[in-house]
Amino acid sequence: MPEAGLPEVGLAEAGTAEPVLDRLAIVGLGLIGSSIARGARQFGLCRTIVAIDRDEAVRARVRDLGLADSVTDDAAEGVAGADLVILCVPVGAAGAVAQAIRGRMKPGSVLSDVGSVKGAVVAAVSPHLSEGVVFIPAHPVAGTEYSGPDAGFSTLFSGRWCILTPPEGADEAAVERVRALWQGLGAIVETMSAEHHDLVLAITSHVPHLIAYNIVGTAADLETVTQSEVIKFSAGGFRDFTRIAASDPTMWRDVFLNNKDAVLEMLGRFNEDLAALARAIRWGDGDALHDLFTRTRAIRRGIVAMGQETAEPDFGRARPAPEPQRAPEPQEAPGSREARQA
């Protein structure tokens, strides 16, 4: 059953759903990849799951948790015969993985990803697509500050947006295959262009993360405030920043570098607004401050009304760890070698 305290939007009971896939291959078993595996297993979305990861410790943990039917470090071997392959690697590594599996996916299969940047990933992956293989990029707008196969849980995507950015003229059956998986995992699926996605996510996700990294770094660098005082007296707002700033460094480094145009554009607008806010404080313009805070409060209430957050935020407090999902003991693929993903 889904973990306590989370909505069950679009979720099927374990084992009752008709599988939407015969064979699913997941490259990278971190938070997102392991959550996909857990959800696909629990909600009966595919018959066979193949887990691909170059990290030996991750592979061992995937076996212990029973997240897949087979586990390998060889991406080229692992994707063979899969109906859908999902790249759950940092966006900077997507092109290298696509190159490693070139010619190994069967005709009619679909390649997808989970990256927070779409334009750069499309440019990196598309040159390596084999004939008969369609790339349908996807971005589940969900996550936590934790990483690794133990961090995942089957309802991570429940009631959350998943944005698909299929290329113009993409095969509708391929789009539907990806859509069906994400809907089966409980996500609300939206479609838009890669360019629009990157602009929207720059302001709603990327710049907020950049601000969080910076403000926590600033607090840590203050010579007049000790590290213990920062921790001891941290209010809810600062705790939320520290939660965001604890996100995976490699993943977010790649996000900023691969969506730099949109991030810099939104950061420029933010800096202009921040300068105006500083002027209002300097000159005692209370009306300007009150107007801004009233508008931002309305945005927050709109987010709550749409079900994207609760009225009482948890300030980053961790949910109870889910029970591991057991499955038949997987077998290491023979002759495996390191897959070229990060």
C-alpha cells in the first residue's frame, strides 16, 4: 500500500493494474530511479524491471531491496529488449549514456529521461538515437533532498506534475507509453516544448535552488555568527533553505550549467526585483513592501489550493522510511562492464 500521509491520485492497488510495459530498464538507481522501480513494482506497471548502475554499492543495495528482476553495470546490455528505457542520471551524463546504448535498443522502443533540463538533454541525446527508437523527454517535478536507492519510495510522484517535452511530430504511441507509466505512478502529466519547460523551471525550481545554496553559504561564512548559532536559532524559513541546499551537488551543478541561459535570464530579473526591494527598505516604503508581501501570499495560497503543498509545511522534516519492496532475487548479467553514466 502507499506510504501513510501521501495522496493516492491515480494510483492502482498493487498487482491489480494491467501492465503498461513488458520490460522497463532504468539507468541510475538514485532517488528518482529507485522510486520509479518501487512504484512500477507495487502498482503492477510492468512485468520485468532491469536496473542499470555503474556503482557497485548501489547495485548491491538494489539487490538487497529487491527493486529489480535483474541488475547490471552494463548499460548496453541492460537496455536490450526493453520497451522503455529511462535515463535517471545527472543531465550532464545523459549524452554519454545515450552513446553507450546506441544500437542496442530494439526498434519500436522508447527512450526517456527524468532530467530537470530539457533543451540541453535533447541536444546531447538525439544524435545517438538508433533508427526506430523514439526519445520522449520527461521531467517528474518531485523529489527530496535525499539520494541513493534507499531514499526512494513508491508514492514519490503521487499528485505531482510530470512534464513531457516530445519533439514536434513525435509518434503519439510513444508519447502515450511514457504518459501511461507516469500516470500509473500517480503523476499529473502535462506536455510542453523543451524551450518553454526550461524557462518555467528556471524560475520555479532552478533559481530557488541557487538562492538556497547561496543563502546557506552566506550564513556559513558569517564571521560574527558561529556555526552552532546558525543551527541553534534557525527559523522555519532558514530550515527550508537548508533542506533545499542539501540536494545532490552533482545533479544541481549539471542543471545550472545546462540551463544557464534561462537561469541567468531569471536571475537577472530576480536581482532587479531584489534591488527594488532593498530601495523600499532603505527609504521606508512600507506600502511597496506590503503590496509585494500581499501578492506573494496569494501565490502561496494558490499553490496550496492546487494541492501542490499542504497548508502546514513540514519544514523539511523527513517522512518515515517506507518498508522495502521485496522481489525475486535478481541475477547479475554475465559479462557486465561499467555503464557510462554518472
